[in-house]
Amino acid sequence: TAAEEIVWRQSELELERLELQDRAMREDWYRSSRYYETLRDLNGNAIDLREEIGEQAFDRYLYQTGQSNRVKVSSVIQGSAAEQSGLLPGDIIERYGDARIYDFTDLRGATSEGARGEMVPVLIRRNGLFIESVVSRGPMGVRLQALTAAPRD
């Protein structure tokens, strides 16, 4: 199946990275510019699973494999953009602007794109309900935790 092929390709790439690291350590060029250039070339062959299978399938894949697929607000910093927009501890961030949010990296990337200070819609899940809020683009002022949550279809 397509899923098995993707898993196989990911496994091959992971093994190639391990082999590169082992070789570089044995030959004493680990963490050198040569190592990072070779790793960058290798990563150029990486599968963008999210792009290849689509957002909904990617979300289900993360969930079914037990990986975190959401970020949850654990606390909100006083005076922050998040506090001003009404975000609360326990909120699960589903989207930031047009971007689906699966992890910290997604959120960090989304908050730093575009013009700082522009107002951006944020879709959150609060107590099972979906709520759209608007936040000023830039650091939100929240502490987050990784979460595995059932995808919404």
C-alpha cells in the first residue's frame, strides 16, 4: 500500500542518517562542515509526508501512530497577545491563520511569517467546541505542551 511504501522510504532515510553519523564519528569528521553538508544533501531526499498524503491523512497518521498532533496552551502570560485575544489554559490550537498546527515548530513558523502585528485568525478547540479568535502576529505569549488528540473530520 501507499502507507507501507512511505513508512519504508522514511525508514531507509533514517537508516542512511544513522550510517552517516556512524561513519563520520569513526572517521573523525562528525559535526564538521563536511558532515553537515552531507546531511543536508541526504535530507534533500526526505519525504514531506504532510505534503504527500494531505493534511487530514497526515493528522490521522500522527494520531494513529501515537505521535503528538496538537499543541495545548498550558498557561498564558499576563499582558500577552494571547491574553488580549482571550486564549485560556487548556485551549488546543488547531489553526493559526491558514496553517494547520500539529506541533511547536508549526506554530513558531506561523507566528513569524507575514507582517508583525497584523491580526491573524486562530482556531482553537475549547471544551470540545471550536472557537475562532484573533491575535496579533508575533509571539503569542503562551506556554505550550504537546498533545495527541483525535483528528476532526
